[in-house]
Amino acid sequence: YRLQIYNAMTVTNANKTLKKYKKTLPDSLYIVFEAPFYKIRYGNYTSKKIAEDEKENLQKQGFKDIWIVKSRIN
């Protein structure tokens, strides 16, 4: 599982936001393109429960509009 924390219409906006998030978020960040959006996803969680806990933590830090996304992790 991963947390989707942002989406943008342009790769420029997605990259700019990714750089900003890299300064404050300790885990892995990914940009995924699913037409027409560039989505920033965060983390590599082996269970939905762990992802839910991290989602709550991020919301306490001021992040809004976070979704848990089922994703293949390495």
C-alpha cells in the first residue's frame, strides 16, 4: 500500500511539490502518471493498517486529501 498525497495536471507542478515534500517526509516518494494526473505517492506499507496509521499521522501534520492506494511494493 501507498498513500496518495497530491495530484497535479502538469509534471512541472508534480516535480515542484515532490521536491518540497522530500524535505519533510522521511519515507519514499513516487510520481505516478495516470491520465490526466501526475500523482505523488508516499511510503511502502505491507498492510492496510500500517498505511491507515501513517495516514492519520500525516493528517495531524496538516496534509489533506490523502488516499490509501493498493500498490505493488518492492
